[in-house]
Amino acid sequence: MKYALVTGGSRGIGRAICLQLASMGYPVVINYRSDAVAANHTRELIEAQGGQAEMLQFDVADGPQTDAALIGWTEQHPDAHIAVLVNNAGIRSDAMLVFMQNQQWHSVVDTALNGFFYVTRRLLTGMLTNRWGRIINVASLSGLKGLPGQTNYSAAKAALIGATKALAQEVAVRKVTVNVIAPGFIATDMTKDLDEKNLKAMIPAGRFGAPEEVAALAGFLASEQAAYITGEVISINGGLYT
């Protein structure tokens, strides 16, 4: 049985992607770090629409914890494997670089970049063995053009894009695709502290995006129809960066 795992799946874009993949027939593993209430709500939403879901707690930035959780899941599901992986977990800790603290740098990079490494390395063997897989990495507009006050976030997301392009070439022969979704300003908890009124004036579409719009793209990339798309970075930003 093919499962889908979404890191940071309890809220926002992650939750919308969980719901999208469940609607496509995948049993979904909802990863979360600490907010069990939100993760359980995501599970309930999936089950309400007739899908299957389970929760899996671990911090993607913690290598040993990630290994233990994923090895444990594999042992409990001997007849299944995770065929679709969405590396969505990420955090912001904005500051001008001159004022940025070590922890602000490391926490952001560890979550977005090291988290990709820890989770993907552990699950890649199953995809290669089964000769099919979809890896979807959620980056950001910030990783493409850079945003002031987000040197840490921009660095992590830009590195994630580079890693995607390299890995895509390593695994394509085994029918595993690796792609990046680069959202612009999406209306989620992560962007609720931003000045939406002024930012909307910069966006040709005149609005923030919805998590469901990002999820629809993730669903396409996870499908058979996207089998010949790999190593790509697909922006979804209302025309803000073209």
C-alpha cells in the first residue's frame, strides 16, 4: 500500500496538502512537532471526507528523532511504504542579519534544509526499491529572490531548491520525481503577522493565495500525469515574481 507523508501537516499549507492527497486515495501520515490538537483536527477533516489518516510526531530538525519515528512506522506497516513525500515543515524567525542570533539562523536552516535531508534519506530507499515515488519540496518566493529580514529563511529555501535539482538527477531512472513548489504570500498562520494590505498592492493578482491552491499543485505533482516533470521549481505567487 502506498502512503503519503506530509511534514508540518497540522496547519496551513501542510493541512491543505494532506486533504488533497487524501482525496486522491492516499492514506496520509500527518507529521507534526508539537501541536497535537491541530494535527488531530487535520486527521478528523480527512476522515470526514472519507479518507484515511494517522498522526506521527517528530521534529524533522532532529536527526535521531526522525530516524526513530520513521523506522518505527515502517516496522508497524510491513506491507506498506511511503511513496509520496511532501517536505513542507518550515519556520520563520525574521531579523536583519546584523541583529540575527545564532539560534535564529540554526533553527530555520535545521528545519527546512536538514529536515529535508533527514526525512528524505530515510524514505528514499523504499521509493527506489519499488521503482516509484514523488518527492515534493515546499520552498518559497524567498528562496528565489531573497527577502530582506529573511537571510536565514532565504538561505534555507534556496539550498532546498539546489538539493532538489541534484536529487532529481540521481533518482529519475527509478521513476522517482523530485520537484519544488515555491509559494509567494499564502494566507496562513505563518503570514498572519505580515502587512497584507501593502503587500497585496505589490502582487499582480491583487491578493494572497489560498493554501488549497498550493495543495492542488502538490496533488498534480504527486499524480501519474506529472511523471515526466522532475527537477523543476514551480512558483505559485500571483505573478509577484516572474
